[in-house]
Amino acid sequence: MLRYILQRILLIPVLLFFFSVMVFALIQAPPGDYLTSYIATLASSGSSLDKAEIAALERQFGLDQPVHIQYFRWAQNLLRGNLGLSLEYQRPNGELISERLGLTLVLALAAFVFTWIVAVPLGIYSATHRNTLMDYLTTVLNYIGVATPNFMLALILMWWAYSQFDVSITGLFSREFEQAPWSFAKVVDLAKHIWLPMIVIGIAGTARLTRVMRANLLDELNKPYMIAGRARGLSEWQLIMKYPVRMAINPLASTIGWYLPELFSGSLIVATVMNLQNIGPLLLRSLINQDMYLAGGILMIYCLLAIIGTLLSDILLAWLDPRIRMEKA
Amino acid sequence: MSIQSESSALEPEGIGGSTLPKPPIGEDLFIASQEEERISIASNWTLVWWRFRKNKLAVVSTFVLLFLALVVLIPGFFATHDPEQTDARLAFIPIQEIHWIDEGGLKPWVPGVVGKRDPVTLKMVWTTDESQKIHVRFLAPGFEYSVLGLVDTNIHLIGAVDPERADLVYLLGTDRLGRDQWSRLAFATRISMTIGMISVILSVVLGLVLGGISGYFGGWPDMFIQRLIELLQSLPTIPIWLALTAALPRTWSPEKVFFAITIILALRGWTTLAREVRGKFLSLREEDFVLAADLAGCSRSRIILVHMIPTFTSHIIATSTLAIPVMIVTETSLSFLGLGMRPPAISWGVMLQEAQNIQTLALAPWLLIPGLVVILAVLAFNLVGDGLRDAADPYSH
């Protein structure tokens, strides 16, 4: 078990290296570089730089160096936690990102918990009450849930709330708490607002997971051990909960590996539509304004989150399923 | 897993929808073997078809997809206006519902629209007026368009009977710039659907080649391709796609952007299929018929193309059908955020950009219709894909 986890952890730096090369290539891709945008920003605000200052800045950013040297500089700074300065906000990128990172995590985890709390019982109910009205209803809702892009759902809900009740359901905080420092009251306010984005982000995953759970459980319900259990006089509830459900949940756990990373990055579009202050809208803005070092920093954070999500699910799976644990050890 | 497909597939009496009369005792065996005979001589594709058509939802969805395909081929036939024609005075005209009955007979008409200037904002506000009737008919003449670049015609699916009033028919209302939504939707369908399909075709080609190499040859190419797949699959997709599309030069023509997006989508899309193909190759490699072909002196490419790939074509089709909606939703999301297709190109996502503002949406909820079309298309692809997947392996249960 320990060796298996260690192996996965040792892989992280390798993955991070490849990702950082990719991200660096991406932030270099648009025409022009950081400095030209910087000079343009300065010019638009009325001040300008003379040639000597530009040359000094070029040296400072290493723009006179070949590309691979530039990459190593950038990577070195990343490792030191220095993500550069944002053009648009004129503040360190690290600060901008860490302000919003907490909300990104909270939102994704809330959606994750919602998914599991709803999907597993619904899947069990659907499978044990096969071909009843509720089962059909669940199946239909699942298909629609999977087919609806989450930003579309957000738009429909926002429109409905606005036109019916004249309330705007955007944002994660009431106005008075938006800029306030963290306090107990602010946390309560967050809890009041987070449930809707949580549902919107989690609904597609819930629909998919319910389907998987139902299908897995249906496969198990026909096994001979069920008859054996009934013959021994186990109550139906005990029988189902004790054996087939545990078997059916196992493959479900392996979906965490892609589901958790998907929640981190999938919330991006919903966050933009619903004006949620996580790192998604920040990335979008930085890409549109070509604030490339900020974009690069956020992309690296997303990569890291994806890696951590996969690692967590690997560990969870190994812990749940002795077959994996033994095989890899 | 869909509602119908759970009933186990090959109960003999269900095949082909033919119900056999209950045979007298003693003839059971004979009838059963006759049925078995029918199944055993049927080709793989016949079996797949028998099983697929039992899934009613999948069959209905197939028709939905065929209709969408028709729109893709000749959007001009469905359009009633030039999709780019703008007139700010005609902004936010509401949906005109088609009424079928008039003067006691089948005589379809749509209500006319009346504009009033809002005394405060001085904006035109349009409402439908049932007392004005604009009669419409099918196959009405309108603007010129070409069918697949072959024939020019001016016949449209629907249009005003009186050509003078043709400009007053806005079936799904108009947007902020007074563009006709119904017509734009037809052209958006063309772009969004083709983006989905082309990127899936690219993914299939890449997946087949790389998955095939990986599974058939093994060794270091396998090692390399598997690591590449793992790397690509652990990427955070949406942020990376956003960054990639943001890096496309603003000066590119819509056609160039179109192909760039299909390539970007395919870059990750091939990995799922490559894994599946590799698994198939790994298991098929050990089969007797492959050994037989090898001993009979078939070349490697012949073994792969003639003997191995046909055994899992149905799986590839099912998997690619299920991949199309993912591509469509991604393109829609990217365009919606302003980083995918850009105006003047029209796609479902580009149309939905108009629906980003909640105040506008409250005023003109019909701007959400392109989103409903996305849901419909994705639903249809998923149902057909599920049906195909269940039918793809006709010998399994």
C-alpha cells in the first residue's frame, strides 16, 4: 500500500514538468510578449518608457535570452512561489490566485458531496424499484441531466428566478459581505448562497453516477448469493445494503479520479455565468486581456488540482479494494 | 443503460418483432432450432440492427438526428431570412406562434407584430397582435440560396403567402440586432454539428492508428503511447482548451478558426478510443483466426484491416457516436465564453452569447432557444449512442 502510494507521488514532479512545458508554450503562443503588452498598458495610461528602461526590463524578464532559458527562469520562479505581476491588476499573481483558491476548492468539494449524497441512494432506489414510475422518472431526468450543459442550466435558473421573483441569484455572497474579511457571519452567508451553484455544477455528474450505480447494482441483484441470502432469512434491506451495494459502489469510486478534477475545471464556465469569485473567471479575464503570466499561473494551479484529484482517488481506491492493493504492492 | 435495452437481447421470440404461434408440445424443439438457425446465419450487422430497433428511444432519436443532418446539408431551405440581415429597429421581436386553423380550414398563419416606443427608454417594444394575420405556407419562395453548391433555388420550407409581407415572419423572434433567430439557428446547426462530427472523425483516425500501433506491436511504442494518453487524460481539459483557443490569432478567418477548433478538440478526444482499440487488439492478437491468417501468409496490414478491425467496427461507431455530444457541448461552451467560434460565424454557442445578460434574458427569453436545441441534439446523440453500444455486441446479454 505504502509503496503504491509512494510510486504515485513520485510521478507528480514528472507530470508537473510536462505540464509546465505545455503551459509555458501556451503563454508564449499569442503574438507579442508580456513586455509589449506592458508598454501598451503604460502608454494607454499616459506614461511611456525610454529605450534604456525597455532594455532594462527586457533583461529583467529575460526576454533577450533564448526560449529554453526563459522557460527555466519561469519554472524557477514558479518553484519559489513567485508567479509574477499581473498587468491588469498591478498586483502579484500569487496573491490574486490564493485569494480565490479557497472558494474554488470549497465549491468543487460541495458539488462533489452533493453528487454522492444524491446519486448513491437514487441509484439504489432506482435499481431495487426497477420499472416503476419513479425509476422511469429518474432515468428520464438522468438523460436530461447529462445532456444539459451546466452553464445552460445556470442561465435557465437565473432567468427563472429573475423573471418570477425578481431576485438575482448570482454571486456567492450578499453585497455587504463581498469585500468583508472572513468572519463567522460571512461563512453563514456563503452557506446561504453556495447551494445553488453547487447543484448546477454537480447535476451532470449526479445524473451520470446515478446511472452507473443503478446499472452496477442491477448486475449484482441477479447473483446467486442474493438467493442464498434470502433463503437464510436476511431482511431485504439488510441483504441489499450488506452485499450488492458494496460491490456496486466499488467501480463508482474509480470515477472519482476523473470526476474531481472535472469539478475543479468544470466550474469555470458556471462561475463566469453566475459571477462566482473562484479562479475560473480570473483565468478567462487574463486570457482575454493577454495577461499571460497570470493565465500561466492559474493553468498550473488547475494542473496541480487535477493531479491531486487523481492521486486522491488512486489512494481511495487502493484503500477500498484489496485486489488493487495486493496487486500493486 | 436505457430503458429498453435491459431486456435481454436475443430471446428467440423477440427477434425481428415476429411473434410465433405457440407450438404444440413436442414441436418446441424444432421451432427453437429454426429460430436459432435464423440467428446463426444472420450477419453481424443484421444482429446489431435487430437489437438496435428494439430500443424505441434510440430509433426515435435516430430520426431527430436525421432531421438535424438535413438542416446541416441545406440550412438555406429552413431559413426564412438572411441570417446576417440586421435591423436594430426590429430588435427583440417575440416568438410568433404558428396557428394552423383559419376560416374553418387548414390555413396556417402567424400573428403580426406591433412596435410601440417606450416613453422612458425610447426603445421599440414589440408585441404580437392576434388580430393581424399573416398567412404562411410551406415551400414558399424567398431569397436565393444554393443546395450543396449544386443547384440554386429560392424555395424555403415555410414563408409568407404574400411576398410583400415575407419580412414580417420571425418564427422564433429576433435578437439584439434584429436578426431572425429561426434562420440563424438553421445556420448555427450546420456549424455546431459539423464541428462535433469532424473532430470525432479526426479522433477516430488518430485513435485507430495510435491505439492499433500500441496494441498490435506492443513494446516501446506501446509504452510511449500509453504514457502520452495518461498525460493527456490528466490534463484539466476546459482551462487548457480555453488557453489554446485564446491563442488562436484574432485575425484568422472563420474557416481557419473552425478547423483549429476541431483539431484542438480531437487532440484529447482520441485517447479514449485509442485505449479501447488497444484493448481489442491485445485480446484479438491471441485469437486463432489471426494466427490462421498469419500462417496463410497474409500481410500485417491485411490482417489488421481485413481480419481484425471489422470485428470491432460496431464498437468504434458506438463510441464515436457518444463522443460527438461531448465535442458539441465543448464547442458551445467555448463559443459562449467568446473564445471559440467568433462572429460573423454562427454556432449555437455564438448565438447563446446574446443570452449572457440576465436583464436581456428577462426581456427576451427566446434567446435561450439555441440552448434547448443543444440539449435536444446531445440527448439524441446519447440515446442513439447508448442504443448502438448495447447492440454492438449481439452475442452478449
